Amino acid sequence: MDILEDISKTIIDASTTLSQDKFNALKRSIDAEDNENAKWALEQILENYKVAQDIKFPLCDDTGIPHVIIEIGEDREISGDLLNQIHKGIELGLNNLPARPMAVIGDEVQRIEQSKGLFEKPGMLRPASILIDTANDESTYKRDISSDTLNIHFLLEGGGPEIRANTFRVYHKRSFDNVINTACGWLEESLRMLGCTPSIPSIGIGRTHFESTSLLLKSIAYGNLDNQSEHEQKITQRLNETCIGPMGFGGKTTVLGTYLNIGNQRASGVRIVSVRPSCFVEPRVATLKL
């Protein structure tokens, strides 16, 4: 099975294409906005999407770090060859996009210090470790994975939201509201510094830092702005009451919606919470179904 070209095209789609639910959310925000500057900013953001989609050009100069989530049913297998092709396909896709060169040259110290510069080819940017998702996953975004499912989701995660993300423990005090209010407090602070609002913030709540961040990433891959839970709607309402607005211009739309993904919890006084305030070009997600 040679899927390099398919993966390359999927990476390009993730970088250049606006999902229908996000298009709908932007349109709703434009129609509802009565702040003249905020409305203008939202219209410009939507126009940027249309141009990028028409000419297959990256939505943002920061073309993002590839993250991969594989959904697999019980009758399918993941081979070493498939994983190798995923890595090669991502390299091809980043070169064909073309993405921005961001891969740092050198050993451990040199990469930290960025003392040897960057690779010229965008495809030298390696993806993060791959996540595997099955029907046994217990979370808000639990998937209906059939026995024959094999889906590969590609996420492109930009640096601005990562700088302003947070994963930390919260003493829950046996209170759901206490955990959510803490997460919202972090987001209110980070959204003021993000610049490229409106955001679609993501929240993952689990037992460990790895698990919570994984839940957050899955929410980005699976979340839908046309189908928001009661809790997601409440978080969106609270964050929009900050009146930061698109590009910091004020108005009603600081966030277009929220992704809240709650997984398994352990008998403890602590919940691990991960939050990420995606910028207005995100989430950049595309899926290859095999």
C-alpha cells in the first residue's frame, strides 16, 4: 500500500482548507456582530480563508507542527511500514505545500540553542509522537469506531497557541465548577495575549499530563462547532464576555466555540487539566480514511 501522495494531499488540505462547521461559526459571528471594527476583522478572516482555499495556500505563515491521531478498529492492523509511510508522506506534504522551514539542525544542545540554524527543506520538520485511538477510549469525544475503521487525522499545531497553552493540576474540591472555572481563568489570561482571536479553545481533563494533553488533541480532531454540549456553550459564553473580540478589537466574538473533552479520572483530590487557545487559523485538521 503506497499512500505517500494521499498523505501529502491531506497535509495540504489541513493547511489550506476551512471546515464547514468553522465557516458556519464565522458566518454566525459576522451576522451577530454590531462592533464595526470587530465585524471588519471577522470579514477579513473569512476572506483570508476563501483565498487560501481557492489557491491552496497556507492559512498562516506559521504552518504548524504535524500531529497524528490514528483511529483503528479491531479488524485492522498498524504495521511498521504504515508508520514509515506516514512519516514520509508528511515530509512530502510539507515540501509540496510548501510549509515554512522550522526544523532546527544539530545535537541536543544545538537544537535548544538553535546555534546551527534551520534545515532548508520544510519536510525535515518531524511530527510529534503518534496517538492511537480505539473504541475503548472513554471520553466526552468517544468515537463510534467500527471493526473496519482505519482513519488517520493530521493536525497542524501553531506556535502561538502552544506558547499560551497550559497543563497543570487543579485541586477539584469535589466541584466540577471549580475545575472548569480554573480552566476558564487560564484561558481568559491567555486569550488576552494571543492576538489572533477569535479562538476555539480546547480543554482536556484527565489523570496525567500526557492523558490530558491527548484528550485535548482528540477534541481538536473530533470537535464540531455545529454540535456543542451544554458545558461547551457555557464556557464559550463566559469567554465571549471578556469582550476581547477578534484581533483584540472588542465585540462579541472572542471565541467561536469550545472543545471540552473529559476522560477517565482517578480517586484523588487532583484533576490534571490541559488548555490550549487555538488561534483563528486553527484547528487545521484533515483526515485520510483507509
